[in-house]
Amino acid sequence: MKNVHSYWAYLVLLILIFAVVNAIIGLVQKKQFTDKDLRIGLFGLIVSHIQLLIGLGWYFMSPWYIALKDNASEVMADKAVRLLAVEHPIMMIIAIVLITIGWSKHKKKTEDSAKFKTFAIFYGLALLLILSRIPWSNWI
């Protein structure tokens, strides 16, 4: 399950980067928000939620979760273990929440520029959070 989580993360990053860049281009060039743009955002939402489910499945079987249950003070004292046991899961959940909020908010917008701006802000912030807490040294 760890390998699936790691490899699926590449897809999530690619789609989120594509969604954010697409939204910024659409906003700057004042493009019309089309079905293609909607599908890019939706695909970003779907792949990130699938990644969350895979990640939660892996997390509760991981040695970091077991270590956190057994001795939280040791986990919190070790920067590398704390990243995997606490920081990474919390930041990823927050990022998924931002993506979900961005998706929900864009549907209420009537102007094309507002839809692009919503995607750019919420998906962009989520992407930054994800990039900030990827365990790069452990990533395949």
C-alpha cells in the first residue's frame, strides 16, 4: 500500500500543477471557463481524494502510527518521525480540505474569472501545503 500511495502521489502532483497553471492562465488571459477547465478541476479533486483514502489506509498500518500510539513524546522529539507520523498526514488532510472548498466555491461563481481565481487560490494553496510536507527522503 505504501508503494501505491507513493506512485499515486506523482499523479496527484501532476494534476494539481496542471490545474493551478490552467487556472492562472485562464485568469490572466481572461479565458472562458469551459467544460475542459471544469474537468481538470474535477480530476484534481478526485485523484486527491483517492490519494487521501490510500494514505489513510497506509497510515493506520504504518510503523509511524504505531510509534505514535506507543510513545508520542519520542515521536514528537524526532524530526523525521514527527514528519511522517504527524505533520505529513495533517497537512495533507488540510490540503484536501482546501481542494474540496475550492471545488465547492467555484460552482457558486457566475463569472469565468472568478471560477479561475477560486481554483488558482484554493488548489494553489493546497499544492503548496502538499509540497511543503512531502517526505522527500522517503519518497520513491
